[in-house]
Amino acid sequence: MLNHIHIWNFAIVEKLDLALDDGLTVLTGETGAGKSILLNALSLALGDRADSDVVRHGADKAEVSVSFDTRNNPLAETWLVDHELDSGNECIIRRTISSKGPSKAFINGKPAPVTMLRELGEMLVDLHGQHEHQSLLKRESQAQLVDNFADNGHLLKQVAETFKDWQSLQTEFKRLSQAKFDRDARLDLLRYQVQELEALGLRAGEAEKLAQEHKRLSNASQLLNTTEHLLQQLSDGDDYAVSQVLARCQSDLLSLQAMDPALKNIGEMLDSAAIQLNEASTELRHYLSNLELDPEQLAQMEQRLTDIHNLSRKHRIEQEDLIPLLPELQAELTELEEADVRIEKIETDIRLAEQAYRKQAGQLSKQRQQAAKHLSSHISNAMQELSMSGGQFEVRLEPLPDNAPAANGLERMEFLVSANPGQPPKPLAKVASGGEISRISLAIQVCATQAALIPTLVFDEVDVGIGGRVAEIVGQRLRNLAQNRQVLCVTHLPQVAALGHHHLQVSKHVNGNLTITQIQPLQMEQRVDELARMLGGLEITKQTLSHAREMIERAQA
């Protein structure tokens, strides 16, 4: 529900803060007073095109801010949550228009593109009249209204899910069928590749270990010769081996220590060096005893490395990637080998899915046809009461082109209307008269009020071209519609204005060189005066006032 609207420097409105209630709110005023300004400002907040001309003369920018209570609007609340714009049960939309630059839009304080304003706005307010926000002119909205009227929500969801499953199966069938077409050649290749990889039997980390071992074996001769030479120099040689030289140094230093104890520390270092040298020699002998020249093992290792290298080059991947490649090829091979069985099963599943879809979509079509028949009859009857005698309304269901199934059923829907007897029905969107569109929209909303999802309706001069008894019927229809919806109506007719739960008067004043529009709520006596003006024009008599009071009292009874 629309709770509040704030307008600042918009057109000839300097500043306006207006609180709104539920029920039927009527807006009246002299011709040219600016009644449409409020609706234009609301349309702008809901995503209409911004024009710098709307900025009040002498101001830098205009601003419109609207506040909604979304507690009874799950569609809007879900949208806000999905877009991470939720703020409890409140939605505040703000739009600023600069006289020199682009406009800016905000939803609950966060910047938003105008497209999002328009998308959200269509869930919050439905404007009826000569405005862009006429959702009933859109086929999507027409279909939604019929389905809501028929309570098709659960069945629609089933049809959409079954259609999705059907499409998914068809996609898989096409993929497997194409794979089968190329299967024989691919199977031969896969079998050969899998056999190669299985025969290779490469293990994790094996290639790296082989490379290290190969490096050692291929240099075994140099390792053997150099190690033997080192042992000769360290300990196994003649008197000039390091161990022999070090032993003589230790002996000489020991005799010197008896002369000077200060050499004791150096002697300990030489002793430690002798121990380290002995251990190094022992380790070298152990290494040398295990070092073998094995040309056969080296040849086998070289062949293994060659096989790994050739296979990785053939598949154009790194050597370590050969390991995960095998299960991938094995899985593809299994799938292709079982393709015939899988295709047969999918063909069966496709038939079952299509049967389920046709059954559900057929039931949906049946319920739509029944709803279309009832809606057409009710709305046609309502049109007769709204000064459209002889007019006919029709909800037409047409099969989709080429009878192609779709996620939302087998047909598309369109509202057709014949405003006058003898005229062929035409799409509602092509009806020429804005007043006729407004009254037909009113008839639709009244007849389908329980099915409609948008909580706030705005009617702009639905009383164009009517009067007397029909005007009172229009007012009664609006008042009935407002029992469970918020309805705002701009009207010139006292019969309609008298039936409002709330009454707003639009007036225009000249302040110096500025023209300013104001909107104020009217209390009982003020309403009487306003209705008297609407009834009597310039000359307001006691009889006119009495008639105005009687109309209001009768309407509120």
C-alpha cells in the first residue's frame, strides 16, 4: 500500500508531503489545477522517463519520494529480498531529476537503475488511464490475471517443471544421438588410448622419481671413480692421505701441549676433525659398496621415461596429467559403449515426459477456457453499467504458433473488446479512447479483484464522457474495489467524489511571479463545499450545499 508521497520542486509543486490511507481516495480540483501532477510524480518514481522540464522553474533539481507498506505484497517483498534491497516491510523509492544532468534513482537508500524501478513499480502500483503503467494492456499481465482468476498457480508450476524436464531429456537425447553417429571411430580411438594408458600404469610421482634415478644411474661410472679417488685421498692412500697427515698433526700438537696448556683447545678441535673425517670415510665406503654399474637397469629406465614422454606428447599434456586422463577416457568409453541402452531409456523417458506435459497442459487449457468464459461474461455485463451499452469483452485463447509447447502452456491469451455494437472485437491495447480503456480496466479489476496481485490501483479520470446514474455506478464500483485494495481516483464527477473514503483537493495559487499547486485532505464541511462547487460551478446555493451534503451522507451510510 502507498503510505506517503513527498514531492519537491516538481512542475508547479514547490513542496508536498502527503500521507495516504487504504480504501478509496478521490482527487478533485478545478480544471488546470494540477491534479495530474501527483500521478505524474508517482509515475516518475515508478520508472517513467525523466525530463528536466519537470524541474520547477528556478530550482536546480526536483525530487519525488514514495513509501510503501509491503506486508500484504509477497511478490514485491520477494523481489526486494532477491535483489538485496529489503528493509523490513517498508519500501522507499526516491527519484531525483537535475535541471542539467541525468536523473538518479534509489530503492531503500541504495542506488538503482530505472529499469529496476519500473520492474518493482509494476508490483506496487497499477495506473489506469493514459499512462505507460497500464499493465492490463500487456499480454503477460492479461495471462497472469486469467491464471490467477482460475487459481492456476500450482498447475502452472507443474507444467513449467515438466516442460523443463522434457527439454532436458530432449537435449541429452540429441547429444547421445550425435555421439552415436560418430561413435564407431571414437570408440576405436578411445579403446586404443585407454589400453595404452592402462599398459603404461603410471603412478603418482613416478615420473619425477624415475628422472632422479636415471640421472644417478647414467652417471654411475663418474660417481664410482670419483668416490674411490676421494677415499684414497682421505684415508686409504699412502702417508699423504688426509687421515695420516691429521694423525701426525695430532701427535705433534700433543707434545706441544705439555709445554703450553693454551694449545689444548686446538688439540680438541683436531680430535673432532679426526672423528668427522673417519665418519665421512665410513659413509663413502658404504655408498661405494652399494653403487653398481647396471646397464640393463639403466636401459629399462630410459625406455620407461621414453614411453611416458611419448604418451604425454601424443595427448599434448604434461606427464603428471596422464594419471587423471585415464579415468576420464574410461568414463567416456563406458558411456559410448552403453549409449544404445541409454538412448532407448531416454526415448522412453521423453515419451513419458511429453505425456505428462500434455496432460497437465491440457488441464491448464481447460481451466483457462472456463475462466476466460466467466471473465468475458462478467466483464461484458459490467461494461453495460459503465456507459458502454452493447460493448462486449472477450478473453481469446489462441494456440501457440505451430502448436509449439511452452513452459507456460499451449496457448497465449489476449483481451479483446468491442466498445460499440456492430464493431468487431479488437485487442484492448488498440482501443482508441483513453476513457474507454479506463472504464474497461475498471470493469476488469472489479470482476477479477480476487485474482489481482497489485495492491494499489490508480484511475485517472475514469469518468470521462459519462454522468448521472453511470457516474454513480462508477463510484460504487470503485468503492467496492477499495474494500480490499487501495484505490486512488482523479475525478471530475461529484457522484464519484462523494463515494470516496478520503478526499484530496488540488488547488493552484499564484504567489508573486510563481504559480504553486497544493494538495490538502478535506474534512466533512470542506468536502461539502468541494462537492457543491463540482455540482454548481461558480454560483453555489444553499440547495447545492444541501444536495452535496446529502450525497456524501448517503455514500458513507
